[in-house]
Amino acid sequence: MAVTADESTFDAFVHARTHALARTAYLLVGDHHRAEDLVQTTLVKAARAWHRIQGEPEPYVRRILHHEHISAARQRRVREVPLGTYGDQVAARAGDPDLRLSLEAALRQLTPKQRAVVVLRFYEDLTEVQAAEVLGIGLGTVKSNTRQALARLRSVAPHLAEHLSPRSEPAGGSR
């Protein structure tokens, strides 16, 4: 069976972006096994729709990831909090392991949508406009979720306050 252009571009996308999707998924769910499941579900759905994606596939695939995360969070009442390989990668980026653990615990106190906004804005360094596009929500919703999430993080983890200041937008971004 011959490989189509769609299949080869999807394979290239998966090869290039799976690690980044897994990091984001880990930050959203806090467990490397659930993160792997979330990425797998996301890529299966993306593969089914691949021929319909117009333009860059990244925002479309990330939107699937975040929608799947929110759907799973609605279904799950008990939250697990084990750390794994992705946690070690986050620790390396965060530097201080205690800071990382505090931040992960604080992130679990947010709603799924607030967590998604914080991860996209401050970990993935997306602008408000880009985060709105990925999540399929309005710019105002991103702004209000960011404000509410940061207030909640400051409330539950005041020792993290110096790390929770909103950064200015990259050139061309919107505030």
C-alpha cells in the first residue's frame, strides 16, 4: 500500500511535535501515563481529520489536546498526582525541584480551562491571541481566565508570587 501525501505529512508532524505535545499534556494532567494517553487520543483524532486541516496543523492539534483534557477532567472526580519522567524534564527547566513541586500542586488547584490558559501562556509562551485560537475561545475569555488563574495561584501558593507576574506580550501580541 502506497503512502499518501497526507500520511507522510502527518507522520512528519507526529515525529516533530509529539515531544512538545507530551510536555504540554503532562503540565495539564500532572501524570505521565495520562499525558501519554491524552497525546495518543489527540493524535488519533487529528489523524482522522488530517485531510480537512487547512493551514498550520499545530493550533488545530493543540485545540484537540485541550478539548480532550477538559473532557477527561469533567469525567474524572478523583485526581491522581504521581510524578514521572516529564516531571523531571519540567524540573530541569524550572531549576529548583521544590519550586516545581509547589507550582505543580498549585496548578492542580485551577480549573481545567484555567490550567490550560496558564500552561499555554506562561509555559508554551503563546500570546493571548494564540492561546485563544488554540483553545477555541475568545480573547476576553483568555484574559479573564489568566487573571483568575493567577489570582488563585497567588492565593494558594503565595510563596510563588514572584514567579506569577504576567510577562509582556511578544512583539505583535495583544494584551
